[in-house]
Amino acid sequence: MPIRFGEFILDTDRRELLRNTIPVPLSPKVFQLLEMLVERRPKAVAQQELYDRLWPDTFVEKGNLHNLIYQLREALGDKDQTSIRTVYGFGFSFAAAVAENPPPASWQVVIGDQEFDLREGENIVGRERNAAVRIDASSISRHHARIVVTSDGVSVEDLGSKNGTMVEGRKIHAIHPLRDGDRIIFGTVAAALRAVPSVPSTETAR
């Protein structure tokens, strides 16, 4: 499940870190380090355990871990070390405040009987296995289009796909705003954008 801290979203299933909607490039080792610290939060993780998990059965210089910590703090803009805390003489801990349950999807792309929840930020449409809206059809490019959800609304942009993207019967060539109920055609696949009403809270039985 993605977790949020500050302006970041960490998705360990997709193996990506987003800053707002922008991917933050991390080397595999730095991503693994962040994943380990988040997994054990708020507990401190001993340096030796980090070495053992990051470099199993391999001898490495003692400075390697500190280099990874430095790269991670740089990526997070953590100059004051409030997110990645040094526990002197022991190890490190993840100390940023975490919101584990992101808000429920408020928009969906509907294709036939399939419903794809759109998360806040970027949602890739395409044949790629990890696409947010995965469409396994020959007219769909691997990275066909991008749907972006923000507090201001929803937009779609074709990513130079071979067969194009249409909204309400018109082929788009730039970022195009979307509204509830808009009909979208990716290649030859028809879809629709749908606003999802919030679920009312459960009332206590009397």
C-alpha cells in the first residue's frame, strides 16, 4: 500500500517514489534502504543489520552505508535530518510523519466492466504491466497516455502513441481537461471518465 509523508508518496509495489506527481530517481540500493527504514519505523535499525540486508555475504567499506544515507537525504531534501534520523552509535531510523491510508479514489476510468481507480498525480494508460490503467490490446502503446489527477481537476495527454487518443470524438494533441462522463478512446478502445461519490459513514444502529 502506498504511504505518504510530507510531499512524497512511496509505492513499494511499483517501486517508485513520487514528489507530488514527479518521480524521484533513486538507485536500487537507495530505494531498498528507504524501504527498510520505512518498514521498521519508528524503530531504529542497527547499521550492521542494514549492511547485512543491503550487501548479504559481501564485504564492503564501512562508508558505503553513509553514502547511501547521504543520497537518500539529498533525494528527500532532508537537510535537517528530520526524516532520516541518525541514532548515534547505533544506526538510523525513519522519523517522518506517515499517512498510511491515502484518500479513496475519487475518479475512475471505466472500460467495459473494468473499473480503474485513479490516484492523485500521474496515472499511465497503456499495455505496460505496471500501468495504472492497463489495456492489453494491439492498438494500445506500452505508454499510451497519461491521466493526471489534481485538486483542480483531471486532464489527459497522449504520449506520442501510434494510434492516438480521442476525447468526445476529437483527437487530442496536447494536455486536455476532462469532465465527469467524458468519453475517451485510447487507440480503438473506448473508455469513460467517472467521478466516484464519497461513501457515507456507517450510522450506529439504535
